[in-house]
Amino acid sequence: MVAQTPSILITDDDFQFRETLRGVLEPQGYRTLLADDGLAACRIVESDTIDLVLLDVHMPRLSGLETLRRVKQVRAALPCILLSARWDEALREEAIAADAFSLLTKPVTRLDLTSAVESALGHTDHEQAFGSVQG
């Protein structure tokens, strides 16, 4: 049994999407923190205990990929899951090179989200984490 409730930082510029993810994850027993852009996410990672970061790829000011790179500079081992409605091969390769744990396609199903989160928090088979990429 885990002594501490895992903390998940949800970063997306879409308020409704952040709240939807929170509504899926909190009943599963996770503590959620919300950020509306990458800069806010970086500040939270630097100041709070975070176990997993969910990042929208397409955000103003600081993209999800840019945020991922900054987060990895502060906490290299922190798993980050990227979400996007549009994945192409170049973006996918860039995300993998930046050490994204998993790539999910929006709209994401509850099962894909919870499976990716559980995998990231348990650090299970990394290759399996990329199975949900579509498009």
C-alpha cells in the first residue's frame, strides 16, 4: 500500500478539459493540481511534490513539449504524459526524444487515461505506454 496519495499535475489551457481529467482522477484516489499553461506547471513542479504530469501539447506561451523539457531539467525522473488531438510522426518522435512517458490522443478514453496513469506511476513497461498513440 502506498503511504502517500500520488499527486498528478494536470496542465491544459482548456478549463473544461482540466476539470474533466480531475473528475476522472480524483475518484481514483489521486491528488490533482491544475495549471492552465506550461509556465504555471513549471512553477508547481519546482514548489510542490508531484508524482506525474499530464501535459497538453498545444498551449500558448509554452507548449507541452517545451514544458516537458523544462520539467525534465528540474526532475529528470518525473514521468510526463503528453496529450494531443493531432499527432504526426515528427511530433511523436520529438516527444519520445524529450522523454515523454506516454502519448495519448484527445479525446482520451477513461480507460486509456487511467491505464497510462497507472503505468506511469508504477513505472511498468515503457514500450507499452506508447501503444495508445493514434493518428
